[in-house]
Amino acid sequence: MTAVPAVADAMAFLDGTPPDVLVSDLGMPDEDGFSLIRRVRERPAADGGAVPAAALTAYARDEDRVRALAAGFQMHLPKPVDPADLVAVVASLAGRGG
């Protein structure tokens, strides 16, 4: 697991080995999680553009879920999230769910 504080850092991290799963907050300084996922999805799949992604956020309205999914996230997890649920979502996105 690698944690980064901002969109620019996440994009720099993707220049290395793309992660198995991306979990991002939607509310971040400078650029938000919507910007991050749009930028990620613009990349070729081999460069991380197809990485499975979940939005972990305090933006919990139905409209927020729809917007997150439309932007390119596969899952929308409103905070607070149960740790076991988060583990299950990450495992599922990584293709390791049961």
C-alpha cells in the first residue's frame, strides 16, 4: 500500500508500477478526486489507465455516487466506512473477492 497526499503525487506514482487498486478521497486540496480519476482514465491501460478504482468520500448523496461512477470510479464508498467493508471492496476490485 502506498499513500500520497495529492493528485500530482498520485500521477507521479502511476509513472512507476501501477497499483492493483486505487482508493481516492474525492475532497482533496488543489485538484479533487474527480480530476484524479479523469486524468488516470486518460492514460493507456498499460500505464495504469484501467486500474480499478474506488471513491472513499464524505460526499454521500446519490448525486455524488452517480457523479463518481460517471467520472470513472467503479465503487463509491461513503464515510465513515467499516474497515471490513473497505477490505472487501478492495479485494473485489483486485479480483480477489469471494
